[in-house]
Amino acid sequence: MTKADIVNEIAKNTGIEKVTVQKTVEALMETIKASMIDGNNVYLRGFGSFIVKKRAQKTARNISKNTTIIIPAHHIPAFKPAKAFVNKVKENVK
């Protein structure tokens, strides 16, 4: 499902114009991104959490050059679905 599909589905189910729904969906995504860029997590009860994970510094190998490289500590965005959401998917996806 794409963003356009989501917009179409919401517009169909609510009767709100597609343009308004698209602006709302994009505003939601921008708000979540801005919050995570600031280092804040976003919790949507019953759906899941958009969290910022910290990855520690680690040593890796470049196999082609046979050298060791150090990957610095960094933060990455992640999504953790709510338990109820996970259980519904487990029950219904075949």
C-alpha cells in the first residue's frame, strides 16, 4: 500500500476531500520526522512507537581490502508495533 492508496482509502471512508486528506497525512509524517530528528520518540497507542535507537561504536571489516574500519556511534529511526497490532497481524495474515 502506498501513500496515495492510504489517502484514497481515508477519503473514501470519511468523505473528506483527497486534497485535505493528503495534506493531513503529509503533516502527520512531517511531525513524526521532526520529532524524531529532535531526538523524541512518538507513541501512538494501539498502533506502535516510532523510536530513536542509539547504535554503539563498533569495529567492522572491509573484506575486499582486508582492513578494519570503525563505525562510529549513531542514531537510527525504528518502529516498534504495539502488541495488539502484532497479534492481529499474526492471526490474519496467511
